[in-house]
Amino acid sequence: MHELLWSKREKQIARAAFEKALEREAAALVALVRVKALEITELDDIWRLEELLREKRRELERRYDYRYSVLLYVFADLILAGWLNPDELAGLADDKRARIEALVELTRERM
Amino acid sequence: MHELLWSKREKQIARAAFEKALEREAAALVALVRVKALEITELDDIWRLEELLREKRRELERRYDYRYSVLLYVFADLILAGWLNPDELAGLADDKRARIEALVELTRERM
């Protein structure tokens, strides 16, 4: 997908959608960690929390990759994970939105 | 210190002191993590907590080494860190307690 062109307006829309998804996932993670922390009563709980945080950090590092060469895959992944609504990509060229939708459908079929 | 002999009674005292120190440090860490978790409001706070937990885990793994060959050093370290009171080693042979005390003093001088 390296050949796709992104207009200035599309880049703004893409960036805003990306940031919005990250903001949502971050807020959900903050809430999760606060709840998990209150359940901590012993050392093993702490090490389980550490493991959870490590997994989440790796997951977010993998997921939030803002390179135009992979951005359609990133958006498909964010839609599948529930952090992005396809409507929030309104304004991107139709071929881009169609490709994202196709990626979403393809992955859903494989689940 | 490999040559030191530990009587059955001394082993019981040593084990109890070791477990008591670990119990105290664990309780303090649980309290710390619960407080830190409540202060979390954004992703960076979460990654700082992850880093703190990783450091603490490594610190505890290094500190709580129950091998008789290193146990006097371990007790000196626990006394210096405030997790063990020298009185809780009452019942160990005088030479062991004297060595622990010497290790504590030696380290304090270097601090």
C-alpha cells in the first residue's frame, strides 16, 4: 500500500482518528489498572499486574504505528478491537475506506 | 561463610526472621502500589508504574536469597533496609550475630 497518496485533509482526518482511538484505549487501560490495583493484597498480585502492564505496553506499541504505509491495516485493527468507529474515517478517499472495510471483513471471517 | 553450621533451632529462627522481613516488605509494597495506582491518570503513569514494579521485583529477587552460604549477608542487608530488627535474630549463635552486626556496621560506614 506504499503507493497510496494522502491529501493534507486526509492526513488530518487520519491523525485525529488515530489519536482518538489511542485516547480511548488509554482511558480504558487507566480504569483497568486502577481497578486491578485495588484488588492487590499480596506479592503475586503485584507480579501479575506487572505482567499485565508489560503485555499492554507491547500491545499498544505494536498497534499504534502511524506510518502511512501500514495505516489502513492499523485502522482495520482499531475497528476490530473496538477503539475506532468506521464513521470516524469519513473524509478519507473511498478507495481507502473500502480497503479498510475489506481488511476488517477478511479478519472477521478468520476469527 | 560456607563453613558455618546451623543447628535445627537456628534454622527455624533464621527462616522465621527471613519470612517476617519478606512479609513486611511485601505489605509495604502492596500499600505503595495501591497508592501509586490511584495517582494514575494517563499512559505515562502506567508505564512508570510498570518500571517501578519491574525494579521492585528485581530488588526482591536479589534480596531474598535463602541459602545458608549467604544468609548472614542477607540478614545484614535486611537490617540495613529496615525490614528486620537485630533482636529478631535472638537464638542464633553469638558468632553469627556478631558477623551480621559487623557487616551492618561495615556497610553503614561506607554509606
